Amino acid sequence: MDPKSKEQFVHSVFESIAPKYDMMNDLISFRRHKAWRKFTMQKMEMPQGATAIDICCGTCDWTISMAEASGSGEIVGLDFSANMLDIGQHKVDNRSMNQQIKLVQGNAMALPFEDNCFDYATIGFALRNVPDLVQVLKEMERVVKPGGQVVCLELSKPSWQPFKSIYYFYFQKVMPLIGKVIAKRYDQYKWLPESLVNFPDINRLAQIYREIGLRHVQAYPFMGGIAALHIGTKGSDRP
């Protein structure tokens, strides 16, 4: 699939699954995504007043978590799906966080922000869906301040057997059926395992972080490697 076609297809996928996105995440990950995000927030050590942009923010759970940790710093959530942002905005409204959280419909490949704007740039369970993951990471690196962090929480590829075979059977065969029964979306949930086929493993993604100039790169696998956290810091001598 060429980049433009992938972008259009992924947009249609997330527009269609938005109403049941949160429920399906809980089901297919056995709610582990919440624990992974909690661990990520601990590693980020977000201070009071810190600012952040949450790329491909979806329904804004991570966006809201960062706003709660920051307390007063501006948090921007960016996504290209209007339907996902509508659900996220409802959550923001219910928590009376409109003054702190700003939601923007935009493209992760070309962030509509100047250089050195944020203390953190995050992307959760979305990097494998973008047309060019290196370009997205470069954009994230560009908009964080020197000393700021680029954080990616994403599915990954387990390497040890027999867990690897069991995981791929569940991911490729069982999960799309859950999507068909619960969300009435088979093809959309069949896409999710397909999106991981050409995605770099934990070590290669860490290397890409270093190649774009990020420092002190840390990588943490979860549950035998089915997901991974990557954190890199922008150098203070970056222009």
C-alpha cells in the first residue's frame, strides 16, 4: 500500500471504529494498555507545569493523564479523525479541562506547530499506522524543546517461543473475530495485525530514535514483547 492510500485507509478505519474504540481496547488487551500507560507516565516523570503534544491522541485517555500529571501546563491532543476527537472532547468537557487541553485535527506527518514548543511529544498505539514513521518521529523531535522527550508506546513483536506463536494466533485470528462480534467491524480489526507486519521490532525502533538524533534512548518491553515503550531525549545542542 502506497503512503497516500495507507493514510486514507487508516483514516477510514479509525473514523468507523471510534464509537467502540475504548471498549475494544480494553477487551483485546485485557486492559493491559492501562497498566502500560501508567508505567510510561512513571518513566516520563512529568513535572508540574510541563507541556505536551499527544500525537494521534484518539479518544484522549493519554492526553488527559498528562494534563492531570502536569496540573497547569498546556496539553495538545492531535488526531486526523474527527470522530475520535469528538469522543475525546466529550471526555475533556466532562472533566472541565477545556482551559488546559486543546484538541486539534491535524496530520502527524506535518505538525502545525513551531520548533521547540513542548516538553514532551507522545504517540500511543499509532506509530505503526502512519505512512512514514521516521517522518513522524522527526516531527515529534522538532516540536519538543531541547531536553524534551519523544515517547512512543506501541505494539511490538515477541521473539520467544512458544509465546510468539500463541500471541500471533490470537492477534491474527481471534482479535478480528472479537471486532466482528462486538464492534461489527471485521476488516478494520483485521487491519491491526497487518499493520504490525512491516513495523520495526523493539531494537530497530530504538536505533531509529538514535538515527534521528535522540539521546539517552530507553526501550522497555511489555508481556514478552507484545508491546514496548521507547523514550528519547532531544539534545540541548540541537538547533
